Amino acid sequence: MSFFIFIIKSHKTLLGGILMKFTVLGSGAMGYRYGVLLQEAGNDVDFVDTWEPNVEAVKRQKGVYVSRDHENKHLTPIKMFYPEEYTGTPDVWVVFAKQMQLESLLQKTASKFDEKQYVLTCMNGMGHVEKLLKYFKPEKLIAGTALVATVLNGPGDVDFIGARGAGTMNLANYTEKPDEMTQKIVTELKKAQFNPTLTTNFWGTLMAKVVFNSVVNTLCTLFEITMGEFASYPNADELSRQLINEAYDVCERANIKMINSRQEELDSVNYVSKIANPLHYPSMYQDMSHNRPTEVDYINGYIVNLGRKYRYEATTHAFLTHLVHLAEHTRHH
């Protein structure tokens, strides 16, 4: 028995796979999904968060309540910590936070980072890469996009949307040079059924999700509808194409080679909205409906600002950014 425990703790090969130590930083909807499924795949996973009701609920419950499509709610034991009390030394930090909260979260956890550790993130929007590079070496940064829906019902209570194994993700090394550790991380993500695709196109990979969200997240939020309701509109493709084309025009000027063609991006919007997650309210809507600040400045707003760097006005994205802020403003009044 002691020999078996030693093997586990030493991160050696176990039953043909690599047992790794992950720490989820930012334990909200997506942080829970990645952490719980990596844990179920046989990895050692810790969770770190700063939202007191969430941390205290998990400590009180001795775990997080997990549902799938609003059914089979059950308690999954996990280890939760505040940044100040955390003493773990993970192989990989898995970072999920709202863009506007990330800097503070990293500052509070900075003393726990070391130069050997990798960081993996699939956050929405753009702006996080520059912040993460302040704390992690470029060759240790892996970022990507996750086409998977998850809802945080409340503190210590998460709902995974879609059947087990549903959804996909793309990821890339910041250096665009995958190494042995990257391959090990991809292996664990496959075991956890995230269906990862490793690319060697960092910015094109990240921008594909930004463009996707600039259509679905923003329009569903403004009209308070599900993705399926948006897709059912007879002229939805026309709306999507206008936003996709404008965003791709920006990316071309910025010399970003996208991983999808314009048509493939539209196909992705339609597949996720009509087939994969038609009943899902996107994360921006979830923030808006709870009177929390949205990430629109890091999605549509990011496209606008990137375009202006190259003397291109993404007017439709600018208009939608203003509309979201107007909606936020009126809700507070």
C-alpha cells in the first residue's frame, strides 16, 4: 500500500497515463468544469478562488455540487483554498477568471508561482495573455478556446451543459513550439474528454473564439435569448456574417492568420447554437442578468481597438459594445 501511495505522489506513470498536479485558479463555472473533469480523469487537482461565498460553501460542503443539464445533482469532493493559504506546487496552473478580475487574482497568488510551472488558460475575450506573461515564462504559457457551456448556479454549485464528451477546445503554445510537457497536458485533456486540438497558431486560435463570442455572446445578451433562439431567427446568418466579416477584416490588417475560414467560423456559430447548446444562455448574459460587469470590452471592444491600431473602424462591433454598456447602465438605474 505504501509503495502504491508513493507512485501516486511522485507523478509517475499510472495505468498507462501521466498523473499530473493541476491547480485551478479562478474556480467559477469553467474552472469547476476543467478541474472536476481533470480530477475524474485521475489527476491531483486543487482549486483556488477569492470569492468568499464560493470558497466557504465548498469548505462547508466538503466539495462542489455538480449537475449535468440540470439533472443528477451530486456532491463531488474537492480541495478549495484562498490564495493566501495555498501551499501546493502544481505542474500546471489552470486559469479561469473574468478579464477584469485577472490582474488582482494573479497578484494575490504570485508568491505561489515558480519558473518551472506551466499555465493553461481558455478564458473568454482578450487581454489575459499580457497579464499572464508578467508571471510565467513565454515557453510555459499555453492558451486556447473552449466551446463548452457551463453555468455557475451559485456558490459551490455548478451545472455542466451538454452530454459527457460534448464540446471541443483548441489550444496553442505562446511560442508555437509544442514541447513534451504540452503533449502530456493534451493527453490529460483528452482523458478528461475535452476533445482538444493542439495548433501552432497562437493568435489565430485565440481570435477564433473572440469572434465567435462577439456574435453569440453579445447578441444573445442584448436580447436576453438562448443560443438556439438566436439561431432560429431567419436572418441570423446575415447578422453573423456582418460581425464575422468585420472581425476578419481587422485580423487581416493585424496579420493574424485565423485557424478557420470565414465560412467555417459561421458554421461553428451555427453548430454550437443549433445543435450543441441551443438551450444555453452565454456567459455574458449570465453576468448581465446578475448585474455583474460584462466582458464586452475584451470581446467586441477588443476587435474595435485592434482595428483602430491599423486605421480600420469596426463600426458594427463598436455599436454593439455601446449597446451592451447602455444595457448595463439602464439596469443599474
